[in-house]
Amino acid sequence: MNEMKVLANNRKARHDYFIEETYEAGMVLKGTEVKSIRMGRINLKEGYAEIQGSEIYLLGVHVSPYEKGNIFNTDPLRPKKLLLNKREIRKLIGYTTQKGYTLVPLRIYLNEKGLVKIELGVGKGKKLYDKRQTIAKKDAERRMQKEMRKSQRGE
């Protein structure tokens, strides 16, 4: 099992989208951004990825400025280029040209070599009734687990 330290999670992504596939991508970052991300000062909630030409950029992700940084600090909402193979980029272009598919950042983590990586999901937006179904299903599972624990304890 490969060691990785998760720095940021986008829990809302799995609530708002059906995730079809996931991809691991590197990011082009400045020095102070890396330091800030390593401290966990990143917000993925409003983030999404967009294809511009034959490159993919991460937009709407907020990286707080590094406290000890000075003139080298960059704009917190600066677009960040994602590093993927050409084959993967072509596949993602194919997905996003289909109706309703979006590239959503799922989590940012450090891999075993200490590099900052992002897990990118190809998602199709959920409708309100889909979200309600998901919540009801999770609630039912939680209740079943609770009953199982009760019956194991002999209550």
C-alpha cells in the first residue's frame, strides 16, 4: 500500500456528482504555494478543472498565502496547470464534450515521494432527487449498523 498524506478533501463533490472515473495528476505550483498546501491551507469546495486548448487547468481552488512568504506569494485563486499524459487529456476532452460531465477535484495529497498530487474525478451532476436518494440510503445503512451493534451486545 502506498503511503500518502491527504492534505485536503472535497466531500461535497461526491454529494453533488456521480463520479465515473478518477485520475491522478500533478500540479504546477510556485514555492510558497507548495509550503502553504503542505500546511493544509487549501480549499477545494468551489474548485473545478477546465480544458483550455490541449491543457487542463484547476480553477476556483483557494490556496491561502504563506504567512512567512513575502513578495513571492501569489494570487490565492491563481489557475494551476495540471500535469497529465496526452492520452489521459484526450480521454478527458472526450468526457467533457459529452453532456453533463465535469472535472471535479476530489482530494489533494502528498504521494510517497513527497510530491503534491490531485485526484481528479469525472463527474455527472446529481439532480435533487438523486441527492435525496443517496442521503436516504446512507441513513438506512447507518440504522442497520446501529441495530447490528445492539444485537451483538445482546440488548
